[in-house]
Amino acid sequence: MAIGIATSISNLHNSLPHHVVTKLKVKMFVSEASVVFLNNIMDQVFLKPDCSFYLGGRILDYVTEVFLYYNFSIKQFIESLKFCLIEHFYRKPLNCICVAHESAQEALFNSLDKKTLEEITKLRSTNYKLKIDSNFKENFLRLIRELKACINDFYIGLRVLHILVADLPHSPLGTKLREMYCTAMKKHIIDDTSYKTCLQLLKFLSKDDLLAKFDKIIHVLKNVKNNQRTKDALKIVQSYVKSLEESHLNNLVIEKEKPKEKPKESLQAISRSQFKKKLMENVKNEDNQPMTEFEKARSETLDNFTEIILRQFLVPPTTMPLNELLIFDDLPSIKRKIVGEDRAAQYTAFINPQHYLCCDCCELEFTEQIFKTMPDISIVYKLHLESRFDQINIYDWLQKFISIVGPSQNDNDNDDDIDPVLQSRFVRALNELQHLGYIRPSKYKADHVQRLTCGSC
């Protein structure tokens, strides 16, 4: 018999006698944290060029936020990704054609009707410039190939960027590949202020650390096959490494004398904005300290690497034509479906139960109507909205409830004679409202409750 227990060895020895423990064959294993599984799923499945489903930055940012701040459930995270997959491909033949093999794309394209083809021309990413003419199919397939090539280069550039900045102090761009992916999908990450901070930190790296990073980058570029841009980038990076290796740490670089600049202006008591502006100008006019050969080579290498390599490889695919057909980034369509708005759904159920029950007896002409055929909790909730104060008298509340659901009474009937069945129904509805967080017992009066919400809030 095998038994699995989530505990430690010390607790096991403390709980069981020695003669029992000696007869058990104990094997201990440690499960990884759920965040580790999340990173593995993204790095090894979705953030690879061979994956046919591409998530937009906003979508991935949202489902990751739900995972990290709500439940830490890997199963729920995968279910959210499956829902995004269904939402992207269900009844959308154009999206299915884009992920098909190139040999089958032309035949699938020929099977489309005119209405579907017109949807292509209405895509915002094409700027409405794609027209249905004799070259429409060739232009469409060409744009899809260019988009896929852009996505492949984007993933290569993303892994190169991850090697460069993942271990920097304070992690301006994050430490995980998915974090950089979300930022780079929304805008060109090279123009982001966080990358400029990373670039400044990189210019403080030692020679050995910088060469170690470039060796990893060369390894990544060598593993890419059938990509001419990657081969050109590999040659450029190898030339950077050679110049860094040949640079000396102690030799100072003697530069030509710069022309004399205008003298510094005196910082008089002026407005704060003008003082800051003059102070920045004086700092710019100061002579820079002489740099060594390595420092100059390091600065030039990182600047050139940014402009020549990263700027070309990290072009956001969301800026390319027809990106809507390959990249799913429609956050509003799935936001309420992944994380439901419980309070809004409850408010709808209480105010208009016919919306969910689909019955004729609860159909309303206006929202303030109350019928005795409604559920008890719906009647009690509507009555509690009529109160103008936070403190609600329970006895008055009960009398209103009985006047709606109870049988018609004569004037001679005693109000103290309350049907225990109606009273129990009222108490049950009251407890349900308290459980849902709409009311709570009052701290000041025993026969009152305090309302915790206002209207639909």
C-alpha cells in the first residue's frame, strides 16, 4: 500500500513510534512552486517560434496577473489559455489558414467566399489599403509570410535581450522571458525608458561578464537555422567580441581636443524649471573623463548592438499587417469570461431574476416592481434598497416582506401573529444576504442590521 502525505520527515518521526517508522519505506520528493511551472509552460511551449498560437502582450499580462494575484492555479491558467485558443480560432477560417502549412494555404484560400475576403480588407492593421483584385491572394500570402518571419526574429531577439538584462540590478525589464514578452509586444522595447536604464547598467559591466553574455548570445544565434538575418547578426556579434577581447583595460584613449565651448552660466536665483535647465546644460558642457580602450569599446559595442541587432529583431509583430489573424490580443472579449464579475451578476439576479430563471411570472415592466412569485432573497434585497439609512430595522423589514408574500389580511388581524413559515423564509433570505456580504449585524442596536453596500456596489 502506498500513501502520499504532504509533510516533512521530522513530523513523521515525531508522530509515529520508532518501531513503526523502521518498518516503513519512506521516499521524499519536493514539488516545484507553481510559479516555476508557469515559467516553464511559457518558455518551453508558447514563447517559441514553432508554436502556432501567439498571445498578445495584454492577454498574457492579464492571465498572468490573474494567476499571481488570485489563485496560483496552473490548471486555471491552462484553462484560460485554452479559452483564448478557442476564442481565436472558432468559426474564423482566416485565422486557421494563417497557421496552416504553406503548401495548404493556397488551396484553403481558394475555398473562402467573398464575404470572408472582405473581412481582410477591413482589418485595421492593413490601413484599409489591401484591395480585392487579381493580386489579392499573392499579396495576402506574402504578408502572412512576412508576419511569420517577423515573429521568428522577434523570439530570437527576445531571448538575446533576456540574456543581456535578466540579471541586472533591480531588473528594470524583469527577470522572466514572459515579462519582457509582454512589454515588447505592446511597443518597441528599445525605445522604452526601462531599456535605457538597462543600457546604462550594462556599460558598468566588467570585461569578463560582458564577454560571457556575448558568448551565450552567439550560442543562441548558432542554434537558429535557415535564417539569413541571424547569420548576418552572428558575424556582427563575433566582430564585437573580437574588438572587446583586443581592447586593453589600462590604456587610455587620447582624443583630439574639442573646440572651446561657451563658459558656464552663473546659477542665479531664478525659477526652479530654469535652474534645472541651466544646471543640465552646465553638466553637458563639462569635460568627460578620459576612457580606457575597453570602456570605449564597451560603450560603442553596446550602442551598436542595440541599434543594429536588437532594433531589427525586436520589431513588435503587432505593428505588422494582418497581425490580428495570427496574434490574439482581444482582451475585452475574454476578460469577463475568464474572471467573472460576481457582484454584477448577483445584482442582476436580485433585481431581475427572470434574466436567469427565464420564467413568465417574474417578468418586470420596470426594475422597482416586486412580485410575490420572485425568490425570497430577491424580494428581501429589493426591500433593503428602499431604505435611506445604513441601519435597517429588522421588524419593519419583516412586515414589508410579509405584506408582499403573505396572504391578504383583514384590518382586525393582529400584527403580532406572524406565520412561522414566512418568518423562517425571511430569516433564511437575511442570512444569505449576510453571507454574501450585503449586510451585517449592527453594533449599536440588537434589532437592526447595517447595510454594507449602496445600490449595485
